[in-house]
Amino acid sequence: MRRAILILVPYLWLLALFLVPFIIVGRISLSDTALARPPYLPQFSWDEGIWAFLSQLDFENFWFLTTDDLYWKAYLSSLQIAITATFFALLIGYPIAYGMARAPEEWRPTLMMLVILPFWTSFLIRVYSWIGILSQEGYLNQILLWAGIIDAPLIILNTNTAVYIGIVYTYLPFMILPIYSALDRLDGSLIEAAEDLGCSRLQAFWLITVPLSKNGIIAGCFLVFIPALGEFVIPSLLGGSETLMIGKILWEEFFNNRDWPVASAVAVVLLLILVVPIVLFQRNQQRQAEEDR
Amino acid sequence: MTLRPFLQQGRPDLPATVFAPWADPNQKPLIRFQNVTKRFGDFTAIDDLSLDIYEREFFALLGPSGCGKTTMMRMLAGFENPTSGRIELAGQDIVPVPPNKRAVNMMFQSYALFPHLTVWDNIAFGLRRDSMPKIDLQRRVEEMLKLTRLEKFARRKPHQISGGQRQRVALARSLAKAPKLLLLDEPLGALDKKLRQDTQFELMDIQEKTGTTFVIVTHDQEEAMTVASRVAVMDEGRLIQVATPADIYEAPNSVYVADFIGDVNILEGTVRATGPNRYHFTWADTGESVTAASERPFSDGQTAHLAIRPEKVQISAERPEGAENAIKGKVHDIAYLGNISTFHVRVAGERIIKAQSANTRRITNRAFTWEDDVWLSWTPTAGVVLSD
């Protein structure tokens, strides 16, 4: 009995916070758009009964997603942007995590603090401030012009480059922290043993450090990739007209077109795409937990 | 390998060769520390130290933690460089040679086995770096697995085997490249006592079979005495005594060594010569006098210490007849250890002298019990007179 209650609690939690919203979104995605409040039909009424209601639902919106190439192009473009951004986050995050793990013991809390510090400010404000840095009259261009590196201001804002910068900047801590935790646990004598057995510093890094931080790398990549895929604030604030991301499309469908059913269909497909990396991430975490035991 | 017979003893048809290259001036040392000093900031870890270690030796660096023994080993492996001085391996200065280019391998205290690789791949790791042909590599790894009796565990990962097996993997891995010199950093520290004793003999066997020079770092004097051909007792970055285990134990050169190795009674007093190599030792605490033999010369009235091992002190109810040195005391404490008993005997009021006797017979009643009056006696050669 007690066990049943104990198991019930997380299931109720999942039900309330995941399954119920998902069913609502799913139900809207199967409806038709209408000039009404809320802007879709059918509405459930007790007079007509559940079957009359269900018979009015259809997959028309999902079909619509395949007819307009905007949607699948947006999905693909989002995937491409998320993968590229994850790659750059790894490229920048790994050396930072490595440096932190190798730093003197007394410095580490400070360095950790510096990584976490940005979270103390609103995410929205931080993305806005990048506009001030990247715009044509922004700080970056001013510095580069002043230093004489460029003659004319660079156009970064409202391009994909700005989106990459925004995503990498925002999600970098999620890359650094799991890698740091993996590297921090790495026994320094393993590197010495590798060198003792004939490895150069670089070989020891590739043969020992990288494989032993693999779980951290995988965790970090998923933690960046998953939110980056559905990102809409960064592309809508920093991106331009060419920036095609599914999160932005979703936003526009919902708020600009007021087409809730199509927006919901977009969201359901996005979720289905995300289930794959989320499951892979969970499996990685589980395997790591088993290895640690 | 030219091992010259050093001592011929017993039957002449059986050449009893005592391994003692350090006593042969024609032998070239494999390792030579020349006036090596190592400082970490203000701290002097190694202080102007010179030492020769010969091929095929099983050499033990023994000392308390912080005495510099680990620093010595890390300098041999190449993880630390001396602040000044020269370290030679087979006549070549190895100070500028990085660790991955030295014919020296190390067995780490934590074993440092690569957790993501199998036992087989751990052992093959060093050989792969030398891009050894596959056939040879396979043969060498199998050979190492056989030597350390690990054939059955070749496909397991380090976390799937026991501590003792991990220790053997670490040994196999460090021996696989057939180094000129193998360094062992507290190799048995993580094993329990029983396994440690078995492994000590296994280590000696393997050392003999492979003919590799071993340098072992340990704080366990029993371990050093068991495995080593020579022991260097270190303290505060200096060598106090370098000698065979027997010499270290029976003829320590200082109170520090006598006290560090095994159990010992140390008496303070003054000496006066009574004949060739014979001295009268007057105990400062009681004024009692005993006779002691010493090869080392002392001047009359010089303060000295007399170090006597407890097992060389006899305990008896009556004063033994003809005993040159005998002191009366009272049994203060008895430690029964099964094979031996140690008696703490209070003499001259305050001082405690330890005497050991072997329990050669099964007895229900002890010969002596607490507060018994007893006599302690020892021969003039039982103790060592030390000057400091």
C-alpha cells in the first residue's frame, strides 16, 4: 500500500504537468480553426456527447504541415542550427571545463560561480543585451572599428550568426557543468600512467581524458541540443528574416495568425522529434549512474 | 648480466653466490643519483642526496610520510625534475628525458588502471604506443597475463575484479614493456594484511623471473625488509642508512634507524673503554653499568645510546649464572601475541625495558605474571652502541 502511494506521487506529477497539457495540445491540433473564442472548433458540449465531439476531430492540420514546405524546411533548419550550435558549444565549453578542472583547488568555486552567474539575470534581458553588442552601432563594431581591424561595421545582428552566438552563449553553462563534473572526477594519476607507458601529452588526452569524459560530453550535448531545437526567443530577437526555426514559426502561427490548431500540430511534431534525443539522454544518464556504482 | 660470485661459502662444489653488487667496486650502477636536491618553494624535499642502485636489485625506499621517498620515485619516473644534481640511468643523464621516453615504468599506488579499458587492453596499452607488431603484442600480453595469473580475467574491466587482481593488472601493465627499471609506489598498501604477505613473495618471484630492477617505496618496514635486497631509510630528504635488511636491523647506524625499524629498547648513558672493542656503558637513569661490544670507536666519557632488540633480552626468575649484563625489575605489562610474548619490565623505578620470549610450548600458565620480580639479561654483543 505504502509502495503504491510512493509510486503514485511521481505518476500524478507527470500526469498533471506533462500528460494533461499534452492531451490539451493534442486535442487542439486535431481541431479546426474558427473565428471564435477560443479560436477553434469543435467545442465539447454535454448535449451532443463525447462521440459527436470525437467524430469532428481529424488529422487535417498534420496533413497541412506536409503541403506547405515552410514547415519541414523550418524543422530541418532548426535541426541544423541546433546541431551546429551544440558543436560550437562543445568546442568552447570543453576547454573551459578542462581549465576549471585543472585549476588550483581554491579557484574552482570562484570559476564555478562565474559559469553560473549569468543565470542570476533574466534570460530575456541577456538576449536583449546581445542586440546592443552585435548591432551595427553596437559595442563589438565600435571596438573593431576603433582597433582598426575593420573599415565598415559588420552586419551580425539579424543574421544566423547572431542566432548561433545567442544559443551558444545561453546554453554554454549546460555544456560546461556536466563536462566539468566528469573531468573533476578524473584521477590525475591516470594521465601520469598513460605518459609513463609512452603517451605524449596529446595522446594521453585523446586516449584517456576524452573517453573518460564521454558521459559528460554526451550529457552536455543533449542539454544544449534539446532546448536549442525548440528555441524561439533567440531567433526572433537576434535572427533575421532568413532565420528559419520551428520555434519561431510556432510562435507566429499562434500569436500572429491565431491559428491554434496548426500551431498545436507543429508543437506535437516538435515534441515527437525531441523524444528521440530525450530518450537517448536518459539512457546515457542511467548508464553513467550504473558505472558510478 | 654478469653477476660475479661475491662470497663463496659452504661446499665448494655448490657456488653459493650472494647477490651483493654494491660491494663490488667493478660493478656499474644502473641508477645513480648525484648530489640531487629537489625543492618545492621553500620546502626541501630532497637534500643533496647521492645514491647508487644496481641492476637486478630490489631496492626499498623506506621512511615516514613526507621524508621524500615518493619525490625520489617521481624523479626517476620523470614526473618531477631535480632542482639541482644529476640522475643517471645506465650511464645516461635522464633529467631532460620526458616520462614517455624513459625505459622506466611505474606501478601507481592507486594502480591507475584505465577504467574504460579491459584488463587485456590495459596491459597492451604501453605496447601499443611502441607500435609493436600485432602478433608480438598478443604474445607479450598473454605472457604477462600468465605471469600474473590473470588469464581468466583478460576480458573484464577493472571495476569487475577484486583489489588483489587489480594490483596484479597494474604490475603486469608496468612490466609489459620490459622496462630497465620498475618503480613501485606503495604497491601493496591497498591490500589487506594476509593478501599483502602473499603478494610480497609473489613480487619477489616475479622480480627474480623477469630480472628487472625494482625500486619500491613504502612506509611499511616489514614489507621493505621482506622484499628488498637493500633498504634505504630516509628522513627529511636525506638518506640515513642504506644497507641490507639484516644490517639495518642488527647494525643500525643511528638511533633514528634503530627506532624506526622494529621494536627496540634505547638506553641513554656514557661509555668507557675496557678493552679492544669493549666498553663499559653507564646508564644515565640509574647509574647501573653494563658491558657492550662495539666495532665503532668511542672516547671515554662520551654520551651514547645503547639499542637492544627485545628478543635479545632474556627474562628469568633468578639471576642467570655467568650473565655479564643483568638487571632486576618488575613485570609491568604483558603482551601475548600468540607466537611470542612481550614483557614490559619496569627497572630502576621508572624505566620500561621490553623483553620478548618465544612461546615454543603450549602453556596454560605463564612463567611470569604482573608484578613478578624478574631478571633481564643480555650478552655484550646483543646491543648496539650508537653515538648520537
